[in-house]
Amino acid sequence: MTWTQAAFGRITLGLTALGFVILLAIGVGLVWMVQETRGYASAVVATQQIRVTTAEVFSSLQDAETGQRGYLLTGDAAYLEPYRQAEAQLDSELERLATQVAADGGNIPVQEELRWRIEAKLAELRQTIELAESGDMPGATALMRDGRGKTLMDDVRQVLNGIEQRTAARQERRSASMDRAGRILLLVAASGLVLIALVSLGTLRVAMLYTRELESAQAALRGSNAGLEQRVAARTTSLMAANEEIQRFAYIVSHDLRAPLVNVMGFTQELETAIEAVRGLVQRAGTEAPSLVTQEVRDAVEEDIPEAIGFIRSSTNRMDRLIGAILALSREGRRRLAEEPVAVQGLLEGIAASLQHQLDRAGAEITLQPPFPTLRTDRLALEQILGNLLDNATKYLDPARPGRILLRARREAGLNAIDVVDNGRGIAARDHARVFELFRRSGPQDQPGEGIGLAHTRALARRMGGDIRLTSTLGVGSTFTLLLPDALPAPDPAPASQTEELPA
């Protein structure tokens, strides 16, 4: 089986979740067992309390009977003190016993039966004492010896024993239930631990398999990278040679195009001189022999030919500027970049000062928002890039509002990002990529330029290891972001063959 990172993640997550569920179940079982143990302990305490209270009830009743017997045998009223204390305590003891038995789940009617029998016993004791106090001692003694008091006492003892036995039976049931719960929990915990061990072994097995495949893939990748680096180096050398040939071709073609262009411009000048002579001849013929000069001839000499010459001159001038731009790009592409420390803030301040006259005329201002970095890069290239961006921001401000240009710097993805933000005309979304193409422009063509500035600045930025990005909204403004590393990635390698400069 081939392990993908997603499959490994899903299986590991599933096994971890299973282990967590098992641990959670064991934890819940332990909490439940703790609660059961606490309940069991409380029940044991309640059982003991019931036993103590039943003993106290029976003891109080015995004290009452002992006091009665002592008084009847001696006639001394001092023996009645235990009787009176027991009679006073029995009510509270019976109430406590009833509360304890009810809390333990006992039978309330049994408590009523106990109370009735105790009250009957107390009534029997009270009757004998009253007979003795009235002077009928024989009658009191005979009532005491008739066996009814013993029967009542045995009944009370039987009811109290029944309460204790039922309480003990409930406690035994709780103990048995506690034992079963303990065994079940032990079985669940043991099973859970076995499952956790199996999950851990499964997770370890999956991790080992995934690690083994990952190491194998890394080894294969290292082998591929070794060959890839060689191929990249060879391809880079080939691309550099091709780029040099393209630059040489552009330089030679531009130079060769300029020669016939100069001839065309020279002949155009001669045509302008010749047309002046022809215009004089036509004017003279019109004066001396009007029939020879037709309106078509007059229009050709006065309008058509001068207009055609004007078109030729305009086109040749534009072509001359384009050829000059191509030659400049070719020369710049062959220039070696030289690394040196460049303080960006000082460079921007110098460029802004050089544009101050245009800014004053446009009623605009440039604001620098420090801090700015110090880069180890090519000063001339950086100055050309920032100068072009600032010049464009100045040229394309919106005359309908005061111009504002903001310069700031920040870090982005390990690079230095320098933003040139303006509130000018803005660029339509469809033209965001177009403005970086050679000889392509966007919007109204009411500013001088050949459409090579942004193409040139992006090419320079990429040679310096960075790039230029544009975000813009039509009618709102534009932000050009120059991204550059802290230092040039590597010095330009020496060209395979130097291109000899040809005379312009």
C-alpha cells in the first residue's frame, strides 16, 4: 500500500480518536465507580447509625422498665428517675430512627408499629406506677407479674430486630451490587487497556510504514534533485546564451533599422525643400497662366503633399524613438549588476526632490512613511525602477482632486515590499497585465511615452531577484509594489561572448 500524507493523517487521526474514546469511557467508568463507592460508604454509615439507634431505643425502654421495677420493689421514688429520663428520650430517639430508616429506604409502616408497641409498653409501666402511687402496691405488683409487660417488651424487641435485619439485607444487596460493578469496571478497564495497547501498536505500525515510505521518497527525491540541479545548470547556461543572442539580435536589428530610417528622414527633409520650390512655381504659374494650374494641382501642392510629409515625419520620429528605446533596453540588459549598500529612504528623497517642479505644477505632494530598509543591490537599477514608478504616479494624477503619493516599506514573504500609492486616474482591471507589456499603454494617451517604462522596470526587478505587482481601481488610484530581497541573489555570470557596441 502506498501511503499518502492525507491517508496517513486520516488513519492516525482515527486511531487517536479511538484511543481517546476508550480513555474517556474508562474515565467515565472510574467516575461512576467513585460515586457508587461514596454511596456505598454512606449506606454503611446509615446502617451503623440505624443499629446504634435501635440499641438506644431498646436500652431506653429497658431503663424505663428497670426504674419501674425498682420503685415497685422498694417504694423509693428515686428509682423513678431512669423511667422519666427514658420516657423523655424515647420520642426523639424514635423520630431519629424513623428518619434514618426512611433515608435508607426502609418501610415507614414498620416504624408506626414500633411506636405503637413502645407506647403500649410505656402505658403499662405508667399504669403500675400510678397504682403504686395511689397506695395499691399489691395491685401494681400483680399487674407487673402477670406477663403482659414481658410480652410487650418481646414485641418491641422483635420489631427492632426486624428493622435491623431488613437494614442488613439492604446493605448486603448494595455490597453485592458494588462487587458486580467493580468486576464489570475491572473488565472494562482491562479491555480498554488492551484496546489502547492495540491502537498504540497500530499507530506505531502505520507511522513506521509511512516513515519508511517517506524516507524512500526522500532518497528518490535527493537522487532526482542531484540530476535536476545539473539539468537546471545546463538549462540556465543555455537560456543565458539564448538571452544574450536575443539582446545582440535586438541591438543589431535596431541599429540596422536606424540606417534606412535616417535615409527616409533625410529624403523627407529634401521633399519638404522641394515642395517649397514647387509651391513657388505653382503660385507663379497661377499668376502668369491661370489656366495651367488646376484646383487638383493647387490642393496637391498646398495640402495633400505637405500633409503626407507631416505624416511621414511623425511616423519616422516615432519609429526613431522606438528604435532608441530598444537599443537602450538592449544596452541595459547587458549591463552587469553591481551590489552595494543602498539606503532606500535617501534614494527616494532624491527622486522626490527631482520631481518637485512637476509636483508643484500639479498641486501634488509626496509623503514618505519610514522606516525604509537598506538593501545590498544595484543602485542604478533601483533608482531607475523607483524613478519610473514615481514619474508615472506624478504624470497620471487626477486633475479633479489634489494629488497624493505615499511611499512606504514593509516585509512580505521574506522580501522587502516598497509601495508607491497614488490617488490618480487608476487602471482598469483588464489592463493590469497589459501595462507591463512592451509598447502597451492603458487609458487616454495624453502623456508622452512609448510604453516601455513598466516593462523595463519589471525586467530589472526580476533580474534583481524580485518582482513588481499592481493593484488599481479605475478612478480611485493605483498601488505599485516593488518586491526585492535584502541582497542580489547572485552576481551576473560573465557573458559567453561580449557584444561589440555598434555606432548609433
